[in-house]
Amino acid sequence: MGKNSNPTNPEELVEYIASCLVEIKDQIHVESFDEDNKTIIKLTVDESDKGKIIGKNGKVAKSIRNILKLASTKKNTKIMLEIL
């Protein structure tokens, strides 16, 4: 995804949000796969940036998951986020 691009799918959305939060942007890896009736998105960031993605008491991670929940209504599926 380009620097000025708008995310067009959930994977790009997660990558865009993560790139706005972390300092080591080249360590962002997003992969997804479908399982049953859900899409699982795995987000991997540098160990030093994990706290920024998870947030205090998991609030940032919960917010990202809520955004994905809204995005999943278009696909009529469930999207799960795993932060590794």
C-alpha cells in the first residue's frame, strides 16, 4: 500500500493503522487467511512496538478490532485480529 493510499480491504486497513502507530514501519507484516466463515488477520510488529499496538489495558487493540467489525459488515463475515 502506498504512503498516500486509502485502504481498500481489511488487511490494508490493519497495515495502515499499524503504520500510524509504530516507529519501526518496515517490521509490519500483515497476513490473512479464511477459516470457516471468518477471516483471521495476523499482525506482526517489532517487539518494541507491540505496546503501542495493544495500548493500555488493550484499548488500542480493542479499537482496531471494533473498526474491523464494522468493516466486516460489508463482507458479511467475521474478521478476527491476532497480534503477534
